[in-house]
Amino acid sequence: MTRQFGRRKFLLYGSATLGTSILLKACASSTTSSSGTASPAAESPAAESPAAASGDTIKVGVLHSLSGTMAISEKSVVDSTMLAIDEINKAGGVGGKQIEAVQEDGASDWPTFAEKAKKLIEEDKVVVIFGCWTSASRKAVLPVFEEKNHMLFYPVQYEGQECSKNIFYTGAAPNQQIEPSVDWLLKEKGKDFYLVGSDYVFPRTANTIIKAQLQAKGGKTVGEDYLPLGSTEVTPIIAKIRSALPNGGVIYNTLNGDSNVAFFKQLQGAGLTADKYPVMSVSIAEEEVKAIGTEFLKGQYAAWNYFMTVDSPENKKYVEAFKAKYGDDRVTNDPMEAGYISVNLWKQAVEKAGDPGTPTDLEKVRTAVYGQEFAAPEGPVTMKPNHHISKTVRIGEVRDDGLFEIVYETPKPVDPIPWNQYVAETKGFTCDWTKTGVDNPGKFKS
């Protein structure tokens, strides 16, 4: 029998916190080709259909924050996405067509993300969009993609509790990052957890999952605090951590953007060092370590599916190509690699389905994505019928050089579970967009 969420519960998981997260309204946008050179925006009027493959080119959208608090993380994802596009173009393109990338700046502002997504679809007529980082930005654009029946590849780990027909998620679901990292911490570091996050949908939902998991496995949540996205007022939270964990304990960090700079610097300044106060982060990767400063993060932990230190031929090739394009001082990280995966999986699906020139063709591409495999830098990945990919789980410890020493990894890729099985409201639910005979293949319970 099929059972579905009511609108009230969906909003609690989706966009209840969205209003408190709106910042930095509106920035200028730009349109660039795959080579990165500026070009004028499309002058054609808005259209309902997303047709965009004509002649010798296929237009795709790249939508990330190039300004504002999230630019510290998102600019590098754009670089990796463009690397994949350039490599595909040099190898002959997609079915013989060159990819033309139209870039837009979401400006760390969620309404702007929605506006730019609509512009890319209606005016630029792209056939797919690669983009978003925060769940707040993804939630903001989701209605646009559903209304237009369009396609977004989303490259960042997230809180789950979503399975849209119009989004392909190439970052981790909670059972591929959050849950295994909590299990590892309980075994290796202790049972008392203080939860710190930015005040929007991802950290709040992630912490709902963590609290349920701790309760089920004998751990304890001793405190929980949130900062507005971009805020650096971390001193009161650090005082609370010291009070709740006087003898040390685990800090689980779901802060995003610039807040992490102040948090880690002041954490160390207060004497809460990694030996007694291990921090597990799920939005701190190599790029952020470099920006914050290795001296403030050495010995701390992060949970991802990819680290730059993964030892594989595919990763060696990826890192060398990225450095060759952008400079030897650059680093790679998990969301960047997931962006790289996204373009390659889409390319393979298009070539299987044929030229995506009309909405009907987009439906063919969507179906063709299922089962696509790719030898990614992180290891082999496969797109599942729930629009998420299988991924290897890894935990890394920050080294002296700012890279991560991998201290744990699963022996094989873990299949994704978007609806969380610790949270009572979603326990037992599953998603399968190839499923027939149910009211909503994106969320059903048999």
C-alpha cells in the first residue's frame, strides 16, 4: 500500500528554514562559453520547452555561487565541471556535438538561484543544468525544474529526505556519509556529541538524523546550536561546547561557507584541540582546509566519498588534468569530483538516448541515465533508479600538508538510501523511478 508525506511534514523537511537563510540579495550574472569567455545573454523570449541542441552545439547550464559566503566552496566545483566539459569537447563532444556551457552566479542567495535556473531554461534553452551546493539553493530551484520538467545534476552531499524525478544526486546520501561517520565516531572517539551547524535545511535535517541514530546506538546529544549562514559569531557556541563537554567529546560540524573560518580559528584559540575535541565535518574538504589554514585543522576529520589522496589511476589522471588546467597549487575535493562525475554520466546517457533537442528527448535521457556506470576518481559509481549513485565511503584526517590521510573506507561502493531509516516519519520508505503500479515512485512504502 502506498503512503505519502503530507504537505506540512514535507515542508518541515524541505523549506521550513529557508526563510531564515535568505542573504545577500542579488548579484550580477554572467554568461560564458565552455572556454570561459564572456558572451551576451540570449535575447529570445522565455519559452516553456527546454530545447537547446541544434547545429554542432549543445547548451548546458552551470549554476553555482561565484560570489557571497558560499563562493569559497562553489567556485572550485565550477572549475571541475568545466574541466569535464573541456575534456569531452576535445574528445569529440557529445554525439559529435560540442558542449556550450552557460554559467550563472547564484550569489549565495536562494531566490537568485531560482531566478537563474528559470533564465537558463527559458531564455538560454539549456538541456541540463549542473549546479547548486546548499540544500537551501536546491530546494529553491526544485519547483522550477518540476514545473518545467527539466533536469538538474546536483553534486554535493546532502541530508536526503528527497527523491525528485527532475534531480540526479551525485553527492552522498546520509547513509553514504553522515551515518557511517557517526558509527565510526562512536567506535573510535566517544559517545557524547555536540552538534553545530548553519541555520538552514541541510544541517537541521542532518542533525535530526544524527540524533535519532545516536539514540538508537547508545550515543548522547549533549548540545545543538546553529548559526545564520555566513555568520562569524561563534564565541558563544564555543563557550557552550566547553560547558557541555568539560572533559572533551565529539563535535559534529555541519557549518557551511565562511562560518567555518571563524569556527576553527576560535576553537583552537579556546584550547579545544583535536586530541580532546575531535571535529567531524561534512562540508570541509581540501579547498576549505587551504582557505582556513592547515594549522587550524590538523588532526581534525571529514567524511566524504572522495579525497585528493585516493590512490587510483583514475584519480591520478583527474588530479593531473585539473592542475594542468588551473595551476599546480590547486587542490581537488569531493564536490568537485561529483561535479566531474555528473557531466560524464549525463554525456553517456545522452549518447545512449540520442540528441536531447526536445522535452520528449529529455525524458529519454532521464531514462538512459539509470544504470550508467563511470570509472570515477573516487572509484566505480553506478546511477541507481532512485536518482542517486553508489559511492565508496571514506573518512579522512587532516595532515600537515593540508590533504587528508584516509583512516577508513568501505571495501566497496555503498548503495544510496535517500529516505532515512532512523527517522520515524520516513522509515520504510523507498524510491524507484522505474517502479510501476504505485502512486508516487519517488516515495512509497510497500
